[in-house]
Amino acid sequence: MEGRYTQRLADDFYQRSTVEVARALLGKILVHEGAAGVTAGRIVEVEAYLFHNDAACHAARGQTARNAPMFGPPGTAYVYLIYGIHYCFNVVTGAEGEGEAVLVRALEPLVGLEIMAERRGTAAINKVAAGPGNLCRAMAITKEHNGHNLHDPPLYLADDGYVVSELVTTTRVGISAAADLPLRFYIAHNPFISRK
DNA sequence: TGGCAGATTTTA
DNA sequence: AAAATCTGCCAA
């Protein structure tokens, strides 16, 4: 149990294009050592948001107080509140000064299943961390993690050697602008994704 | 300074 | 289909 996900992603993991990082994040582990205990899950679904030619990206119109973390160094957390209710967790990518990020949309719960189920109010394992809002709820990720360096506890990314067998590329969910861009990626046939 | 849209989720 | 509920951002 302890030490299983200690192989944290190093800085050079993020030293490549946002799309490459997004695809590489599939299969990696998101770990949160929270007050209620450790929760962790495998990333099975992500979306890329690009600085250039992507009107759906929060940073598309330049830097503001809200999207500032997106312009920070890659490997930073960008967490924001959407619809006044749900948090969305992103991994900042792209060079410093370039507002890009990868939205993590779904996890396969691996550690702390009971904690996650209680936070979510459901024990349905394939729905506990499916969808960006639900994922943050299950993992207790909030605005306080905004700007956090994802190399360090309590919130970090790890690699357990898992290899993705088949990767699917589709258009992103829930956006009106740039809805035709193929920037959503998920593990094929995975039962934990938020939707087909 | 106010109004509105939004990378969602659940069912009032 | 529509509500729940917050806030950054720009003038609908």
C-alpha cells in the first residue's frame, strides 16, 4: 500500500507539447494525501486546451486573475469553480507564459475507495470519479490547490508503469466554442470514463 | 457597477 | 429540460 505510487512524474514529463502531455497522462496516477486519508486514481480521460486557435481555452483571450496559473510553469495545478458548484482540475502545460492546460475528466479509483464513495454519496465505483466535477469531489480537490506544484504532496502525479493499450481521440465535452477540435483523449473500452 | 455565461451534475 | 449556485469578466 504505502510506497506503491511514489514514482512521481519528473519535470521533464511536462517538457513537450500539451497534446503529448495530455495523451501521456492517460494511465498515470493522481494522488491526494488529504486530511481524511489518501485517495488515488488512474487517469482514464483528459482534454487538452490550447493557447492558440482554441476559443474554448480559458487563456485564449490573454491572462487574467482567474487563469493566471495556466501561464505558470508546466506541472502546476489549475483548479477553478464552474457553474458555481463544481471544481475542475487541470494540469498546466506549455512553456511558462503560454496559457495551456489538460483537464482531467475521469479516474479509475484505486486507493481510498470508501473515502471517495462517502464524499460522493455513491458507492458505484465507475461513477465515483467520472466527470471533472465528480472527480474533484471524490478527491477533495478544491480552490486551495490552485497553483500547487504537482510534483509535491499532498497532491501529485505518479507513474506505476501501467501501459495504455488503446487510446481514443474525440471532440471535447460541454463546450460551445471550438467544439470541433479533436482534443479529448481516453482509454478505449474503459468503464470509468464520464461518457462515450 | 450589474448582468451573464460557463471545460457540470442531478433531478428541486 | 431545467435547476442549483458562484464569480470572473466585460458591457449582450
